Amino acid sequence: MRVGALALRIMQQFVRDRRTLALLFIAPLFVLTLMKFVFDGQAVSPDIGVAEVPAVLSEQLTSADADIKSYSSVDEAMEDLRKSKLDAVLTLNNGRPSITLEGSDPSTNKAVLLVLQNILRDHANIDTSLVVSYLHGSADMASFDSFGPVLIGFFSFFFVFLLAGVSFLRERTSGTLERLLATPIRRHEIVAGYLAGFGIFALLQATLIAAYSVKVLDMYMVGSIGYMLLINLLLALTALTLGTLLSSFASTEFQIIQFIPIVVVPQAFFSGLFNLEAMSPWLQKLSYIMPLYYGADAMRGIMIRGEGWGDFGVDAFVLLGFSALFALLNVIALRKHRRL
Amino acid sequence: MSVPLVNSLPPAIALDDVTRSFNHRTIIDHVSLTVQQGELFGLLGPSGSGKTTLIKLMAGIDRADSGRAYMLGTPLPKLEMLHQFGYMAQSDALYMELSGRQNMSFFGKLYGLKRAVLKQRIEEAASLVNLTDHLNKQVAAYSGGMKRRLSLAIALMHRPTLLVLDEPTVGIDPVLRRSIWQELRSLTAKGTTIIVTTHVMDEAEKCDRLGLIREGRFIAVDTPASLLAQTGCSTIEEAFIALGSRLEGGAVQ
């Protein structure tokens, strides 16, 4: 009842605040569109698995700009490809070189093909027409299709974080939190009410972004849109709980903005927008504490690889865990204002 | 002699040697106070003297470092007792984006008021503070006085047993102020206990008893009449100043 009342109030406030609504709903679409126009991929050194190919060829590959791993059987190599341990698998099929690309990242695809073409050119004794097949994606997938899913996750996260942080802060600075705490509402009811009230808008935003990305921007998408919404919503919940929690440590709107370079930007770096392989391993592990990493991983899996619950379930649970943790910490942080 | 009725009801508020400090600064310093049910108690003191902290301790929003606080005989802090507590804060804690009605409805629901009752209480409280015609307006468009009145209406709507009003009549015109005071009086007649902080001295005179607070201590707690008699002053304002300087200059009496 009280949770419902609080949720309703938040919605009523929202509807009156047109600009904030625009920020929540229009800004992500705008930025996504810009990114689509602007971005182009960058080169990486690909991991190629080789199986059942002449020794000469694999030696030559090793000297090229690629990390080569030899397998005794094709099946073994393909298994690692499916696990995303490899970017491509090279075999000989009736004397013709045949390459299977993992396919999720167009820039990696390009890099693999470039390396192979350079080497095969020097081989007179092999048929040089390369047979290319894709495990996921296709030849006409653009760079944007690959990091689009990450961006979708990022913008849901970013805008919800900002809004939740600022509105919870306003509750405090306007004195209404103090007034609220003079009523018999429980601390956890406040947090739950905020979750419910904002959750509705987060869901709307997630739906809008997903539909726009797939239908209007025509992003590559082979998975279920329901799963996509679910992950987007979970990410938004994490942003919501984190935003309200951190607003307890800010005393002005400007201080909320100051959290962006500390909390939001690093997550963008670790979320898969950029290739992390060049980074030292211990630094790479930082991504495990970043909610966006899990969200982006799941989004990519769903949109490009058509993954099901069995594949991204862990990501979903981790996000849920983050939300629960932040919400709990928030209930505790409210003790500062009322002990009960 | 007008001795207050000795009844079997527990006091609305009982503070027993309560102390509260923040960052090693003592804000409330060993205060004891009993306010009977149905009493209209005025709290007077300069800003920073600890009024707001004292109110929070009375309501159980804050917990005393030492000493005990009771509301209606129940040891505080206790969440359920906030149902009995109505509070009008010094700053208008209202949601500017919402209409007056939406604000009232929100707070009403927090006290568990259900549809029909809620609707009726909103109308009742709004007409009491003359806001009926403005209920559907956005609060951002309200004048300062209207916001005060809305805050008051919100504090009243769940019919609390203990009502604390922090500067309730600031920015309210004299005619309405008079009618609000009449209403407060009729509430106490029905048994509601009201604690008012005020700077308006003619309002202070309307209280049953006054507590003059300074630096976290009561320098006097008595009826307005006996405060005047004690100090030999003709107005509460003078009495307040006299009592204050007595404190500074040491005991004169």
C-alpha cells in the first residue's frame, strides 16, 4: 500500500516533468543513432585455431600477426570456437582452405580474413579460394551491430542512474525525505517504492530502446526480444539502486554528476566496447565488479549469438544480485536519517 | 484554582533526562518535560536552540544518547507511534510537481487511509485551511502561505493524537491565522495534544503552557500568566528577554 503510494507519486511527478521524460526516452535513441553514424571498428590480433592443416601452413600462420592454436581434431577446435575462446577455425576441406569465423565482432572477422589472405597468396600449391563460413552473424554485419548491444545496455544504465540519483537526492534536499520519515513508512518501503515507481519507466525505456534499435536502426538481432528486454530491465534496476545508494553520499545535483567519471565511465571501458585483451590480466578482472560488464555480455549473446537462458542466466542472476545488494545498502544508509 | 485535570491517561509526551549531541556538540542537554494529553504547549527559543532536535526526540524519529522518551506511555523510538504523530515541518516539505490533492493523497496513504476515508479527510482538511478551491493546482504555483496551509492540512488529515507544528502560521494572513488557532483549540478540546513552535508572541500567549528553550535547556516551563507574574513583565516577549538575560547574568532572583 505505502509502496504503491510512493510509486504512484513518483510516476505523477515524472509525467509533469517533460524534460526529464525526454532525457529518459529520447536521449538514448539520439546518442545511439549518432554512434551508428560515427563509429568504425578497430583492428585486433585474432586468435585462430587450426586443425588438420599442412604443417607448412600452420608454421607460416604462426609468424603472421595472429595467435595460433593447433588442434588435433576439427571438432575440438569448433568446440572452443563456440565457447568464444577462438575467433576463427581454419581447416582444409577437400584441399580447399576453409575458415569458420566466430562472427560476433565484424572488426575481428576482418582481421582474421586479412591475415589469411596475405598468407594464402604466397601458396601456389593450395587452392587459394577461401571458403568462409560464420558461426554467428554474417558477412554483412557492421561494426555497429557488434557493439550496439553494449551501447543499448550502457545507455539504459547511464540515464536511469542519473535520474534515480538526482531524484532521490532531491527528496533529501527539499526536506521531503525528513517529512516522509515522520510518517510510519518503513525504510525498506521507501526503497521498494522507488524501485517500483522508477521500474515502470525503466521498463518503458527498455522497450523503446530495444524496439528502436531493432526496427529503426536495423541492428543485427537473432535472439529473443523478450530476453533483450529482461536484461535491459535488470541493468536499469541495477542503475536505479546504485544511483539512489550513491545519492546518499552526495549533497547537490552537481555531486551526482561527479559520480559519472568514477562510476559510469570506467564501466563503459570494461563493458566490451573496447577490446580488453591488450590489458594486463589482473586489470581485466576489474570487469567482474562492474554490472555493465554482465549486462553487455548478455545483450551481445542474445542479439548476435541468439543465446537462450542457459547461456546468459548467470549474467541475469549477477545483475539481480547487484540490485539486491545496492537496495539493501540503501535501506541501511537511510538509517542515517531515521534509526527505525 | 485551575489545576489541570488529574486523569489516568498517560502523558502525551514524557521526556526523562534526555540528552542528544551531534559531533560532540550537545544540542539537547538533560531535558525533562511532561506534556499532558489535550494540552497546547508552546515551544519558544531562538534558532539553533535545539527545538527541532527536541521535536524529533519527542516523535521518536531520533534516538536520545541518554535518558528516556515516551509518547502516550510507550517508550520511544517506536515506528507504530508515528501513526499517532502529525508533523508540520518548518520547511514546506511538499512535492512541487504534484497538485495539492496529489500531495495530500500521497501522505494520507502513508498513514494507511483508504479510498473513501482518504477522500473525505482530504476535503475536510482542505476546507479547514481554505484550500478547497486550489486542490487541483500544481503546488509549484502556490503562494508561500498556501504551501504552509497545505502542510498544515497534511499534518492534520490522519487525525493524530499528538500534533507538532513547527512555525505553523508564518506567511498566513491574520484572518486565517485566527481561524487556524480556533481550530487548534477545538482539536485540543477533543483531546489532541498540540506542540507549537512559534516566534509570534501573541500566539505564545494562547498556549496553555510555554517552554522557553535556550542552548538545549529549558530556562522556564510554565503558563503564560505565571511567566508574566514571575518576571513582572507585561508581555511574553519581555518575559522571554528577562528570563534569557537572567540566564546570562547568573541568578538574579
